[in-house]
Amino acid sequence: MINGMRRLERDLKLLLIASIPTGLSGGMFYAVWGLYFETEGINASLLGLYTFLEGLLMAAVFIPAGLITDRLGRKRPVLLGYLFSVVSLAVISIWGLTLPSIALSGILGGCSSLALPAFQAWLADLAGSRMEEASSMQMFLYNISFSAGSMMGWIPELMVLSNGGVSYSQAYRFMITLSMLATLAAIPLFLLIRDRRVVRLRGRPATTLREVLEPLKTPMIRKLTFLLVLSSLAMGFFYPLTSYYLGMKYGVESGPVGTILSLIYLISSFSYLVAPAFSKLMGLVRFIVASQGFAILMMVLMSLTDNFLLASLLLILNVMGTYAPFPLIWALFMEYSPPDERGVVNSLYNLSMVGPRAVSSLAGGNLMSLSLEYPIFAFILLYSIYNLLFAVLISNRSQTKTKTEKGYVEQEVEGSGIGDGSEEQDRCNTSQA
């Protein structure tokens, strides 16, 4: 991986490195978030409602975010989105879990999704023909950092044990403060990257909903979008409630939960690195279907055990099988989309991931209030349907990707020149089959 990083250009390296503080922030946050609700006496249905509201706001922001990205470049939306995220965490850090703070934090958290389509388009632009490698490396760095952040879930445990005056609620709140500071640390890295904007290939940028949905006319984009909707519906039933589920079923606190989340993301991070190799060896569709089928089997077995260590191992294997194919699926989206529409296509990608997940997380919270196992059963059923349809719809995919005009150029939004312009132009062209 280190040799691979050395061969990458400066701006791409900085963008990948920015995933490290972001991953640390996410790991620290999710290690305590569900437990913080539990400690404050807020049940799973309200946690699901929070996820639902935040997800709806994120879904509402994605399309405008894609349009802004394709018009104004990548840098400004990324910076603004990260600032929203910092303020969202600061609200909880300062005021704790009150109804107004939860609502305001959710709104700001939803607005932070402005950064996601821009970041992904930026990554695709800088990676060029190495999108699968760059995507896998980005997810590796993010997840191994997420793993380290999750291990910091032991900090609240140690704070409570070492000082009788500190409650779990206060310790969890402190962790959210650390999460905010880690997010803030990513912003200087983005400031160092030059902003480049792709010149339009197809006239004026999209403005109407009909024009925004234009990429869906490409059969592969349409199929992948439909399949992502199904997969995110399935995952939303259980994954947002994982820490709550482990805490309630096995009576554990943030230390053990953080350790499990850390191992999940640590092992999954390496699966991202090897996914492209297995894809070449087995074939893209065969690898994705096998990986997702393995995830379903692990979830079935997890529902049958009452042993925390065994359930944790099965959950680790489940997440590894579920998420290992995602860099490859994202690369498919990018390869079938023109460079000057990547902002909008990434908006559709993220909308397909977040919107349905928000709906099913609300349903999952209500199901978990009835039985801890019901959300798992819902995941197994819907994810099995999704995996079967993936095998059917993508197995005979065309080997000819959407054609885009060659020789497009990039313009630097700020500063003087790009430097090695011809090299950048070659690297950022859409990969051909």
C-alpha cells in the first residue's frame, strides 16, 4: 500500500490522507452514540427517529450538492460540508442530548452531506484510470482509522473506573468532543489541495429535475441505482442500531462495543484492499455475489447465538462480506458516467444509499422495540432478495461503457496553472472497458 501511495500524485495523496482524521472521528462517535442514548434513557425508537430525520435531510441535500459540485468545483462544497459536521458535533458536545440539541445536530449533520458528492467526484477526477485502486485505498484508510477511533471507546470506561465522579453520560459526551476535533483536523488538508473544475462536455449544466436524472438513462446506472436502494433498505434495518443491540442483548458498555466496532473496521479495511484482486480472479459479479451471500449466512448464524464473543465474530465477518464490494460498485458508477456529471451521479449514488436507509432505520428502531432480533430477520430477507437480483441484473452487463468525448480539460479554480496539464488530462479521463 505504501508503494502504491508513493506513485500517486500530491493532491490525490492529500485527499486520501484526509480520510484518516475523518475515520477517527466516525469511529469515536459511533462507539458511543447508541450507548449515549441508552444511558440517557432514550429508547431505540427515538434513536431510529434521529437517524431517519438526519437521513431525510441528507437525501434532500444530495442533489443540490451534486449540481453545486459540477458547477463550482469540488473544494468549496467539501469545506462547507465539513464545517457543518464540526458544528453538528459541537452542538451535542456543548448541550448534550436535549430535544433541541438533537434536532439541531440532526439538521446540521444532514447539511454536512454537501461534502460527500464533491469528495467522491474529486477522488474520481484525481484517480482517473486508477479509480478502483484509489477507491479501495480511500476506504482502507478511512476504515482502519475508524477502527482506531472505535478502540478509543475504552476511554469512557477508563474515565468512569478511574474517577467515581465521572458518569458514563459525561464520558460519552467527552468522546463526542474528541470526534468533533478530529473532524476539524481534516479541513487544513483540503485547503492544501488545488481545486479543479472539469469543463462542460455537454453544454450548460443540469438545472431541472429531468436533467438531473439524465444519467439514469444509462442502463447500468439505472440498474445499479435500483440495487443500491434495495441494499441500503436492508442495511438500515440493523446496522445503525448495532451498538444499541449489543448493549441491550449482552449488557456491555462502550469498551467492549468499541472494541468490536474497531475489529469490524480493521478487518474490513483490509478486505477493501484485496477486493480488486479477488474481483480480477473470480470476476466482478461473481465476487460481489459471493461476498454478499457470505454476509447473509453470517447474519443468520448471529441471530442464533447468545454468546457475545461468537456473535461479535459473526458480526465482524458479516460486515466484511457486506462492505468489501462497495469500492468496486462505486467504481462501476464512475466508469459509466461522464466526468462532467460525476457530481450529479455521486448524488444519485449517495441518495440511493442514505434515503432508503433512513426509512428502514426508523422501521428497524420500532422493530427492535418489539424484539431485538426482528431487525436482523428483516435484513436477512431483504438482503437476500437484493443479492439474487444483483446476480441476475448485472451478470450480463455490457462491456462497453458510456462513451465520453476524449480530450476534455480541467481548469484550476484558484491559483495559477495546473502544472503538468497533459498528464492530468490523461489521468482524469473516464476509464474505458
